[in-house]
Amino acid sequence: MRYLNQGALDDTYTNHLGQTSIIDKRNDLQFQKAVVYFKGWLVDPKFRYLLYVWSANANQGQGAQVVVAGNLQYEINRHFDIGAGIGSLPTSRSLIGNWPFWLRQDARPMAEEFFRGSFTTGIWAQGEITKGIYYKTMLGNNLSQLGVDAGQLDNGFNTFSTSVWWTTNDFGRVANFGDFERHEKLATLLGGAYTTSKESRQSQAGTEDPENSQIRLSDGTGVFALNAFGNGTQVLSAKYQMTSFNGGLKYKGLSLDLEYYIRWVNDFESTGTLPVSELFDNGYAIQASGMLINKTLQMYSTYSYIDGEYGKPWEVTCGLNWYILKSRVLRINPEVLYVENSPVGYLSYPTVVGAKGLIGMLNLELFF
């Protein structure tokens, strides 16, 4: 459940072309998300299946409001596990399998939301290279397939993403955020990822689809939007490349995490003449937390910044996680955030494109 109040945001925002839009502010209560998993093995425990039904109820009536998806995986050995189906591109740390064990409830930092890929259909390999060093490599249809039908996809099958990360002292293979477990020895994480994809205008997820990863300018304008670069222009296809680096520390209930992103968008095909031949943006997200009461009360804060060619937005958040049962099964999560010209936003995310000002939300999460 989520109560969201955007009433303190500015009423309008202006993009790089001087066009002013009205901010559609929300003040509502939503049954935010429901996910039901069905998983097991067939014939051999190494041959596994995962099916899930995923409903983003803030998106009632929108594309991909309900997702029925899954995948098949086979573990050859601990070094090599292959899979096929719908999965997450490992473009950033939150996409290697640690949801819902984030500091924020069902919301990534603004910078990660801007740069990352999402979920698509593809094939992948993952495993443990050597003790404490893991990888995932995936080849898929596009950066974000939820809400995109097969007829919208191009025939390239050229989306590639790979990630490698090194952990020490039981940091955790999927690198959960925060130190709920309380590590008595310093646990560390160091990782990196590279992603490339040739994206087309018609293969983009809708702007309100859950988990969408629209390629945007740093003022929030969609790269493929009509007249995004001036009257009479429209990008038909472009090449996306993104590199990310991440690190983390956990020690006695404290955690500190940093992720840095570099993105290039080029090789444009368009109508009209574009004023640029390449876009280059970079940014970072910092997340810190501390357990005020062991396995019960956690305080956290995050900061995001994007150094973009069409704006330099930033965001700061502060929140609490109250684990009522002294486990991750049930938590209450109040959060306040201030955002400066957000370049991202959709109905299942707490901000809207162009948002400037304070936002408050209160979440209740049940996970079992």
C-alpha cells in the first residue's frame, strides 16, 4: 500500500525548448503493487521454473498494468547457470535480483531510474566465477519490453548487458541494500556493468508503463518524442550505451552504497536535422542507512545527481523502515523527498517528470 502526496510540488515546469507544462499532482492511496510467484523444478532440481503475476495498480487501465511472465533456468554447475524467458537486464545493482530488499519501498534513486535498463525477453548466463565473484550476461529484445507487443519490436535482437561484482564477508550474492542482518565484520561490494542496445521509436514502452526505462534527455523529454530537438524533428532509432560502477559497505547495522553511471546515445536516424550527433550524460546515486534498533528500526537517506546536457537535476530522500515483526516480512516506510527538476516519473513511481519540490509518502509492505 502507498499513500502519496505531491501537493507541494511547483505547478509547472519548462523544458529545454522553453515549453511549459502543467504538473499533474497526486494525493491518493493506492494498492501499489502485488506480485505472486510460482516456482519449483521439473524432473531435476537443476531444471527450474519461475512464473509470476505482477500487478501495478496505480496504472489501472494502462499497458502492462498486469504482467504474467516467467522463465526457465538450468544450473550446469555453480559457475554456469543458463536461463531463457523474461528477466532483468543487469544494467545496475537493483537489477541483479535484490528487490524488494531496498532501502526505499519500491522506488529506485532518481539517477538510477534515469540511466538503467529494465525487463525484457532474452537468454542469459550467470554464476560464480570464483569465491565471492559473480556475473550475469544477457542478450534480449530491447531495454524495456513490459507493455511492448511483438509487432513493435525491431528485428535486431541486439540488446546486450553484462555485470560482474565482487563481494566479501557474506555481503550477499544479490547484494541487498542496508545491513538488516548486522555484519560483525566489514562486508564489501565492488561491481560494474556495461549495456548496449539499438532502440527504435516504436519499440519503446509507454511513458506510464510500470518499470519502463524510457531514454530521456536530462530535462525529462523523451528522446523519441516528436519535436524533442526542435520543430520538425523526430528520432526514429538510436544506439544506447551505458556503463555503471558500484560499491558498498556493511558493518554493524550501517551501510553505504554508491553507484556511478555514464551513458552515451548516438547513431541517430531521424526526420529533420538534429542539433546534436551524440548525447553524453553521467550521474551518481548515494545511499546510506543505519539500524537505530536492531532488526526493528532503520533510518536511511539517498542523494542523486545527473550531470546532463539538458539539465542537472538532483534529488534527496530521507526515510524510516519499521520492521514490525523484527523480520523483513512486514515493514512500514514513511519517506520525505525533495526533487529538483526530475527527468523521470510515471504512475507507479513517486515523482513525475519535471517535478520540483517536496513529496511525502507512506508505504506498507508485506513480503512472504
